[in-house]
Amino acid sequence: MSSSATVRTARRRTLRIAAAALTATAGLTLAACVGSDAADAKSASHTSSAAGEATASGWSGLQSTDAKAVVANKQSGRQAGSAHTANGGKAASPVRTQLLADGISKAEIYKLGDQHYRAKIVARGSVLATLETKGHDDGLDANDMFVTLTLDGQVHSWMGGGHQGPGTFKLAGGWTAKVTKIGELRYRAQIIGHDGVAATLEANQHDVGLNANGIYIVLSNGGVISAHA
């Protein structure tokens, strides 16, 4: 073989080796890039998953601590506000408690001033209704139990004996009641004695009561009237 041919063969071998080396290097670089991208993707996936878990649970890291602190502060504020209300608006103790005619309910009676009383109707720890005298007696029809609160703070209660108005009805003590409807949930009762109309009750959206010389009368906003000695 001539010297020129030997040189060309050597050059071709050198080029093939260089090409093979270049291909191997490119392959390693590509593999390294792919591995890096996969690691980044895995890390991103993990971060996303962790964020999702934090979002689902509602609390995460410092956010959890901060949020709980805010809640604690709000709760503390509500407790302080409640305590302030309780201390600032503390009501006087009742002057007495009285069992009512149904044998279950009680009336807690408070004196607020001269001829000014309040009676809370309480059953099983819950206040069901409130009566209050403000220059006149008050009354209540509580599911066919009738209750009156008078100007001197006396409570009277009885069961049944109601008459459904409109109409004219004989009541205890020789009284007659003429009940008329004058509007929605609004009734008027004229209490008539031997000398004519002695008093007038008007229930306007709420019940009313009256002490008529020792006869206790209640007129409900549904037009029911009842009296008891």
C-alpha cells in the first residue's frame, strides 16, 4: 500500500473514533438532562401534592399557627365581650319565683320600679315568654294556660275556660265580655258590669291582661278571652 493510501486510512479511523466519542458525549448529556428534568418534575409533583394536602387540611406550617392565633384572639374577644355584657347589663335577682298552674312552668318575678314589674315564664331552663307592667296589668295565653301580672307584682295563673271571639261571653265575677275583631291579630274586649263598660282590653299583636276587682282576665291576640277569680 502506498504511503498516501495509508494516511487516508488513518484519517478515516480518526474521524470514526471522534464521531463515536461525540455521539457518546451527546448521549450522556441528553441522559443527564432527562434525569434532571425528571427530578425537577418529581420535586414539583411532591410540592404540589404537599400544597394540596395543606389546602385540604386547612392548616400548614406557620399558616396553621397564625390562623390558630387569629381564631384564639377572636375567641378571646368574644369571651371578653360576653363577660362585659354580663357584668355591664347584670339584671337584679328575682324577688320571688312562683310555680304556675300547669305544674311545670315557673314565673320569675322582678321589681323594676314603682308599679313596674317583669315576670319571666320559665320551663326546663328556657324563658318562654315575658310579661311586664308599664302603667297597666299584663297577661298571656300560653297554650290554654292563662297568666296575669298585676301592677303590684302579683302573678295569677289558671288552666282553660277560654271563649273564642268574636262574641259576647259571661265571665267569672258577674262580668260580661263583648269581644270584637278589629284587625289581623287584633281584638278588643269590653268588660261590662252592672253599670255598663268598666274597662276595655285591646290585644294588638300580643296578649293583654287585667285585674278587674279580683277577677283576672286575659285576652289573646287570637281573640280568646278567659277569666278566673
